[in-house]
Amino acid sequence: MEQSTSLKWGARRKIGKSKYVLYYWAIGFGLGLAAALTLFEWSTEKRINASWVFIRILVFPIIGSLIGNVKWTNQERKYAEFQEQKK
């Protein structure tokens, strides 16, 4: 981990794991991807299938949460290693 990445992660980790996963991954990634795919569906088919929107809103935030948990764990490990090297 580089110094700049360490500083960014040090600031970001202050919000805590649950808020990080919720804000950045479940909402940011999951709902963002659901909205983007819904807009893509509308632009290509000129209609929106409500059942697919419902499925996207449920599934993509769950996937985002799983990715966020892995990302948090990985970043915490790298951050701890970087802090050890600084000592």
C-alpha cells in the first residue's frame, strides 16, 4: 500500500465497516448498477419490466455488500501491514 492510499483508507475507515459497506457498496455500487441497468433496459427496449427492476433492487445491493466486505477485509490487512512497515 502506498502512502497516499494509506491516507485515503485511514480517513475512509473512520466511518466503520458497516457504513462503508452500506454507503459505498450496497447503495453506491448495488443501487447504482441497478439504476444503470434499468436505464439501459429503457433505452434499448423503450419499456421497463417491473419484475426485473424489483429483482435488481434486491440482488445488486446484496452482491455489493459481499464485495464490500471482501474489499474492507483486504484493505484492512494491507493497511495493517503498511502501518507495521512504518514502525
